[in-house]
Amino acid sequence: MKLSELLLPELEAEIEKTRKMLVNVPDGRNDFKSHERSMPLSRLAGHTAELVGFIALFLTLPSVDAGGPNDPRRILRMETKDKLLADFEELAAKSVEALKQTSDEAFAETFTLSRQGKIIFSMSRYQVYRNALLNHMIHHRAQLGVYLRLLEVPVPNTFGPTADEK
């Protein structure tokens, strides 16, 4: 069995969990911050949604120079929940397809992320997929759950029932 076939059910499950969280993000609270040093809700929701799209890029390109003139990433800020969800669905579909097409050999290849020419990391695509992408998406999804709680919005279950879903 190919590595991509083993990873696909997990990606699909994490996409579904992220979708459930994004569906609960309220419109009209884009400037809300949980703390003065925290991201506003519009950016946190956007970042949570955009990360799934980075999977397709990082699995298919040899490198990405973030902030450079040819930065291929799609950076999202939530304007409305419906627009954010539409963008998320489009990016998720592309990433699922990219994962399906990724060979075991490609997972062993090195991917490099830089910011305006300065290397941030260089590691195997598999490490990038797990650590910089999937775990990163889960991390920001959890942050989004805290924002929802502070806004008195029901928090959907992701790994079991929440206080809002008993």
C-alpha cells in the first residue's frame, strides 16, 4: 500500500474536523482577539482554512519562498463565513488530489520553505506534511476553538464531545 493511501483517511478526517470548526465561526466578529498579542478572528480563521491549501503546494513544488514575488500560497482573511468555507472547500479538494498523486519517492524528497530568500526549514516532504502542515492545521483549529468558547459560540466536537455537545 502506498504511503498516500495510508495518509488519505487521516487528511479527510482532519479536513472534516476543520470544516466543523469553521462552520461555527461567527460573521461580524472579525476583529475579535482573545488577547492583545493574538491574531484577530478574521486572520486566525483564514489561516486555519488556508493551511489545507498549503498541502497541495508543498507536495507538488520543490520549494516555496513565502512573501517573495512568486509566492504561490493563497493567504486568506475571513470576510464572511460563506466565502471562507468556499475557499476552504476548494483548497481541500486540491490537497486531497495532490496527496493521492504523491508517490512514496516524492515523500522522501526534500522540500524547502524560505521567507524572502532566507531558509526557514528544509526537510523531507513527509516531515513537512506531518509537522508543518497537518499538525499546524490542528494547532490553529484548537486556537479557533478557544476563540469560539470566548465568543459564547458552541464548540463542535473534534476528538469527542465538547461541553456544548453532550
